[in-house]
Amino acid sequence: MIYVDADACPVKSEILKVAERHGIEVTLVANSGLRPSRDPMVKNVIVSNAFDAADNWIAEHAGPGDIVVTADVPLAGRCVTVGALVTGPSGRIFDNTNIGMVTAMRDLGAHLRETGESKGYNAAFTPRDRSAFLETFDRLCRRAKAHNPPGGQP
């Protein structure tokens, strides 16, 4: 299963294309409306506008071998903890080897923004990011299929 933190996700169409090629179900989770899909392999979940509602839904459903696409570092950490394969929209992998440092850097950035030491501008999403995402996501789909083969026996 693929879970997508779909609010403001810039690679939804890429996720759907690659997932279809691999035959993996996709669940798009958002606080607001999503364009419905006729594909039976794509499910839309609309959660409340409560703070972190989409993140909480994904964290409660993702498990070992599932793929999670999110730019949210705390959500990535929660999903890594349960054994999910996690990537950001720019193709950055979040795993046990780096989630601690990524979380620390996020917290440092938040502190610097709060103290006025940093403006906190995010870099624009580029074609290079999209390309890196596609490469990473395809690799994760292959790993997920190896972890959860058809018929259930890994």
C-alpha cells in the first residue's frame, strides 16, 4: 500500500502513474477535497481540518513494507518507526539511519525561524526534484513488492 500526505503534494500524478505500473494500491489522505479517481486502485480519504489529522490517519494505517510519501518530518519519523518505506516529494529517503538527524535539523530550523536568525524560505520544487522523486519512488515500489509479494508470503 502507498499512503500519500496529499495536501500540497507536488508529485501526486507521478505517484499514480508509477503505482499503476507496479500494481500497488494508493491512498491519498488530505484535509480538503481531492479529485476523484475512477481507478479502483486509488482511494481518497478526507480527514477533518484538525491539526495533524492527515498525519495521524497515515501513521495509524501505515505498516511494515508500506510506502509513505510526505514532506512532514514528524510523520516520516512515525512511519519509519513502524517499518514503512518513506520518501519526501523531492526523493529524499527517510529511514532509521537518518531520521534522527533530519528531525534535529528540522527542530534547529524551527528554532532559528522563531528567533529571527533565519527567514525559513523553502527551496522551490524543481524538475530535478521531480526526477529524483521518480527514481526513488520506483525503487521503493520494487522494494515494497519484494517485501509484500502477491499471495502474502515474503
